[in-house]
Amino acid sequence: MGTQNVPTERAATKAAHDAGVSPTLVKQAQQVAHSDREDLKADVTTGKKSVGAAVKELKQPKPKPPTTPAESGAADALGNALPNKQTIRAAFARVGEVKAIQQEVSKLKGKLIEAAARPKDPIFAKLDVAAVEADMKHVYQLLKAITPYVVCPYCLGGERGSAANCMACEADGWLSEYSYRKVPKELQYRVK
């Protein structure tokens, strides 16, 4: 980002005054506009993201491509190889999708709390912030409880007998992180 693209204090102040917004918002909008992130520009333009959220995202390092089997979807969260069963591989392939929804729930919780904190807001001031926070946390935890975490250590995803008869994973072949924490230590396995 070159200095010729960043507005001077006076220019930012004038633009902010003309638009009826803060100079900080003008500077942040300039940062987004002059970035190489076309996705963020589009999200701000369409209203999917606020300028502030886009600036925060600009400051975060870009995600690295998967380097471990667990990151690429070929292993569970502990690095154990997935059995060669399509249903189990398909479930672990969707972990990223569930985590993205969890992030959206967290963002929505923040937006609702922020909206409820606005003084004299005729709509959102009526929100019970504690209830919103509790409800959104509950949704987040429900999503975590359905997310595949490890291949079932009891049936090994059907490799040790039939997963259909396994009462631990209920025929899924995998356990969530919560379910895995309940497994006796002797059955908890890790790749060495």
C-alpha cells in the first residue's frame, strides 16, 4: 500500500465531513479500496461486511494451504488416518464447513450484542443481551457437538467389526470432540 493512495488528514477529514462519517472510517475504506483483496471489496460494497471488519481481515495473515493429513481432510483432528469408507471421509471433508458456520454464529452474536448496546435504539435495545449471548453460545456448542473430531476408537470406523453395531459412534464411524473426551484414556489413541 503506497502513501499516495492514503488520504491526508485534511482530505480524510473533508471527505468524512462531506459524507457524514468519521475520518477513521474514510481511512479504513481507503485501505480496503487500495488492497489487493477483491473479495473484501465486494463484501463491503454489497454490505456483507462492514469496513471495520474488512480492515480487521486485511490485518490477519492469509491462511496457509493444508500441510498435514488432518488439514487436508485425509486424517482426523489427532492426525489418525481415515478409514477408506466414503461416509467417514465425506463427514470429515465437511468439518471446515461446520467451523465456518461456527464463526458466522460468533460474528452474529457480536453484532447482536453491539446492536443491543446502542442507546435508545427502538428495536435492538429491547434485546436481552444475556439471553442472546447464551442462545448464540448454545448454537455454537451444538455445532461443535456434531462436528467429526476423531475416528471412533471403539470400532475404528468399522475397521474393527461393524460400525453399525457400535454404540459409541452410533454407526457414524467417528466421534465429536465432546464424545471423545468421554472415552477411557486407554482407548484414546494418537498417531506417533
